[in-house]
Amino acid sequence: MLDKIKREKVFKLKERLSREETNQFYMCRNACVRMDFEKATEYDYHCPECHEIMHMQDNTKTIAFLKEKLVTLE
Ligand SMILES: [Zn+2]
């Protein structure tokens, strides 16, 4: 049972990790939203919540965090 939960966690983390590694993410400076490149172009790089221009987010820290989590789980 526990093993199953753990395996699902690992699976989800890996999925998330590959998403982070293969996409560019854009974020509103007011932190309302975070979206991938494709979605950001849909909104013309403007936040749908507050209409501020969105900026590309450096997600190397997120990637490092996810990798670290995976190591502890596995
Ligand atoms: Zn916003």
C-alpha cells in the first residue's frame, strides 16, 4: 500500500520534472499565474488576472528541487 503511494509520487514527480525541463514558463510579476510558453502566447504574454506583462521564469531551482525530491524518494 505504502509502496504504491510512493511509486505514484515518483511517477508524478518525474512527469512534472520532464515538463519543467522541456518547457519555458512565464509568470506574472504579481504571482497570479504561471503558465507554459504555449499558453503564454495565447494570452499574448499578459496576465489574465491583472493584465501585467508576464516574464519568463528561471526554473532551474524548481528542477533542482524536484530532482532532489526524487532522489530521496528513490
Ligand atoms: Zn497577474
